[in-house]
Amino acid sequence: MKLQTQETLYNQDYSLWLETTIEKLREHEFQSVDIENLIEELETLGRSQKKGLRSYLKLIVMHLLKWQHKPEKRSKSWLISIRNNVSPQYFGEGVIGASMNNQSN
């Protein structure tokens, strides 16, 4: 498949373009890979993952801050969010660890 056809395929049938690109890479047919669009896809994927991670970290930090500074409003969802996403080593000592252990009893 020529490069021009690959570029057209990218615009017309993304799924087929992706399958074809993966196949070409596996077969080491690098000269026929649509490099420009592949690079664009990889860059987009990286940005998307960074954005998702940033959002996820904001949520965890927000729950930790609320847990520490708003004890009267603690909820089970905060507890679950914190316990599922924060390393257990942080629950041992200190304000958060003590309050987490008390909450679960």
C-alpha cells in the first residue's frame, strides 16, 4: 500500500488504517507506514494520558484535603477513593492515617 493510499485510508477508515499500520510495523515494513499520522496519534495519546492523570490526581488530592480538613463531612465515597488509590504506607501514622483507621472501625 503506497503512502498516499495510507494517508487517504487514515482520513476515510481510521480502524482499517490502524490495523494496517500495526501489521506493517510487525512485518518491519517501515517504508510503507504512514509516519506523519502515526506520530500525530502517538502525541495525542500522550497528551490524553497526561490530561487523564492530572484529573485523577486532582480528585485524589481533593479527597485527601477534604478528609483532613472537613471531618464532619466525611463520606464513604471519599474513604473508598482514598483507600483504593493511595499507598497504604500513608495510613500508618499522622492525621490521615489515624482518622482513616478510626473511620473503618
